[in-house]
Amino acid sequence: MTMRALFLEHDHVSPPGPVAERFAQRGYTVEEQVVVPPEHFHSPNQHFEFPDPTQFDALIVMGAPWGAWDDESIGRWLLPEIAWLRQADAQGVPVLGICFGGQLLARTLGGSVARAPRSEIGWSLIWSDEPELVGPGPWFQWHFDRWTVPPEAREIARNSRASQAFTLRRNLAVQFHPELDEAALRGWVDLGGREQLVADGQDPDVLLAHTRAETPAAAERAHRLVDAFIDQVASR
């Protein structure tokens, strides 16, 4: 029986990269759905029809340029997505939440999400209690918000800026972007990210060059993370 992995992408410039590559190598049929298509990127509060989560063997909920707390701006699909994730959890469907996806898991499972005092953008190390599940990195970060860990969850990684990973039942949330490669970063930079980087005091071209150099090793780390999710979390 073929296993199915759904990559829920919230915008059109966030490909699943080495994360999807590893799911495919592990025998999953990779399917992708985009919540906000290009024509609605600047008016994202649109309806989206979420599929039945029980039709998939894993859900990978990706990042987004919007806030996981922003019901006013994206509530027409954000609130249904929270209900969808609650259904997945109740039915035991494994979920890997990445950045915004991890924040949505936190909110869904009883935690909260809010603006962080400072953004975190670039490559950083994290402190992991379970490096065999979530390694120390470096991992790529691009977030302006942070979660509070759900009461029943186990936080397994953090740094001085934010909680970085937690598990609860068959859910794994990570704050960083294991899927990120140079092509994806270039898409973000070209779609408003350059201005955000400059405002953060960073040189976008240096960050792109750093990412180009880091991509091969980062892909290996992403593969190990997927393996650990499948073998240690999804198998619970």
C-alpha cells in the first residue's frame, strides 16, 4: 500500500525541497497543495478547501509570510486550518509543522503564538535535548513570531531567542526551515524579503552566498530530521 505525504504550502514561493525529497526516498507519494495562490498573495484572506487528513499518512505543514495569530488578515483559512489540524491530531495522523506550521501546531494543541521581541533570520545553532530527533543544526531561521509550548507537549530544543521544537503524540513542531535551499531563499528575497533583511541590518547577497555554501550539508540534516520524524514520531 502506497503511503501518502501531503505538503501544505501556504504561499507559492516555499517549495518543500530536501524534506519532500527524503519523504519520496522513504517510499511516500509526495503531494503538494498551495493555500494562497500567486494571484491572491497580496489579498490572502481567501477560502481554502482542506482535504480529509485521514487520507494521508503524514501531513507536512509549511511556513508562511503571515502570522499564525493573525485571524483578521487570514482567518478565512487560518481558523479552518486549526480545526483541520485538531482533526488530524484526534485521528492520529502524523504532522510535521515547519515554522508557521509549527506555530499553528502550538496554537492548535493548547499553546499560543505572538510577536517575538526580535526577529530571527539566518543560520543558527540550537540546543537540543534529543539530538537524535532534532539535531543542533545550524538551521535556517526566518520568523518574527514565537510560540508558547502546549501544556502537554515536550519541548526538545530551544535557543536564546525562541523555543525551537516540541513533540506531542504524533506531532513534531520545528521553528526553523529544514526545507530551505538557495533557490527557495532567493524566492523569498525577491518577494519582499530583501527589504526585511536590510531593515534587520543584513546583507541579502551575503546571506544568499552563505546559503549556497550551506545547502549540501543542510540537505543531509533535513534528511536525518525526516528519518527521525518517520521513525520516532509518526510511528508512535
